[in-house]
Amino acid sequence: MVSKAWAVEVVERHLAKWVEDGGPTLVVMDVSPHRLGWVVSSQGERYLRTRNIADMVVGHGPFLVDGLDGSLHQVHATADLENGEWIEEYLEQVRGVERVDPMRSRIAELLNSGQRIEALRLVRAEASDLGAQGAKEYVEAVAAGVPVPDHVRSRLPQPPVRRTVRWALSAPNREPRE
């Protein structure tokens, strides 16, 4: 796991670039652990000094420093940090974790209770783009306990595209080993 000190350093280097580009001076306000790494909040240096709301920098969300590779991401100010939909998207896009197929467990239950025809019907109803052969391959993969073939998985219904709530700001920032 990337250390808290390294997470702060990664964010501070990024914030320094904002100043170089003519932006306000931002400083780290808070660092808290997150299941994906470290959430680092920042605020304008002037606001922290005056506590005058007119000096507050608004509209930017917290940073996430990935706990595995130190990559830097910004999360939208309105995102639910603990339970937001962005977490599953992050795991898929950044860490390569395959999303859970919600239909797979229902199909497995039907197969376990000897209802193979019902399983095929459910797949055809939920994923009409598969056709009969694709539905059969899906059910056979579930029955065998193996991953669904890529050519079948690619035709399964995809979750709706939601608004972007996370932006990648840097590639991995490996923490130096002492």
C-alpha cells in the first residue's frame, strides 16, 4: 500500500502545477484512508488563512491516490466516496477487475435446481442480442463454472453510461523504496 506521506507528496506535486499554470494556491487539508487508496482533500491557501467564504475555492473534488500504484485521480465534488457507482467503474477501468455479471448467479441457481430450459429462456430474455447459440454458450459456461467466452460476454447488456465522476490525472507514481 502506498504510504500516506507519499500520497500527500503526489497531490502536492500536482497542486504545484496548478499554481504554475496561473491557478490559485491550493494546499492539502485532509487525508483519509479509502479502500482504493488515499482520499486527499485540498483547499485554497487564502481561505485556510482567512476562513472567509469568499476566499474558498469551490467546484473541485477530492483526489484519490491509488493505494497500489500511486496513480492520481480526481473525483467529482458530488460523488459518494464510499458507495458511489464510480468505484466499480474505477476497479474495471484502472485495475482491470471484471464487473460482476448479475445474471450469472441467477442462471447458476436455475441450473442447480435442474431448470436448464428456464435458464436458457432467462438468458434470451435478458440478453436478446445473444441469440439462441450465444445463450446456449452462456449457460454452458455457467454450468461448467468457467468464464463466459469473450465473444458472448461482449454482446451482454452493458450498464448505462453515467456522467463522469472520476478523471485520471497521472500514470502510476511508484513510491521510492528506502
